[in-house]
Amino acid sequence: MRQSKNDRKLVSMQERLVDLGQDMRLVTDLLHDLNQKVAGTPTAPDATGSQESEGIPDELMAMVLEILLLTRANSTRQDIRMAQGSVEYAGLPVWEGKKRT
């Protein structure tokens, strides 16, 4: 019975690794597209759906926003202030989001 439970855990871990590998390929493709756009090299439409003629692909912006929100949700106020200080030091505007009521 213990072996069966371990087998199920291994199968579940393997499935997660396969999903992670697919996600990493998508991220790599999106970053490649962004790199080509920054370099000024035209990119061909691909499986990621990134067919914009200029700017950052919507898929990449959505991913970055999700990462930002998850990171902020798991950060202390002090960590957020330190990060904002680094942004200010770089001469960029600080995004604070909407205040909660």
C-alpha cells in the first residue's frame, strides 16, 4: 500500500515536470520574440500567438504582471519598500497599485 502511494506521488511529480517543461518552452519562445523585437529583427508569427508588429507581447506582459502580483502578495512591506527604492534609484517610476479600502 505504501508503494502504491509512492508510485502515485512519482507519477504526479512527473506530470508536473512535463507541464513545467512546456511552460518553460513557452516562456523561452516569448523571451526570444521580445529579444528579436528589441534588436529590431522581424519575428515570424509562431505558436505563442505573438503577432504584434511592435511592443511587448500581451502574453509576456500578462506573465510579468502575474509574477509581480504573486511576489507582492508574498512580500513584507519592508521588502516592497526596498524594491521600490531600487526602482527609484534606477530613475524609473514606482508602481504602487491601488490602495485597498
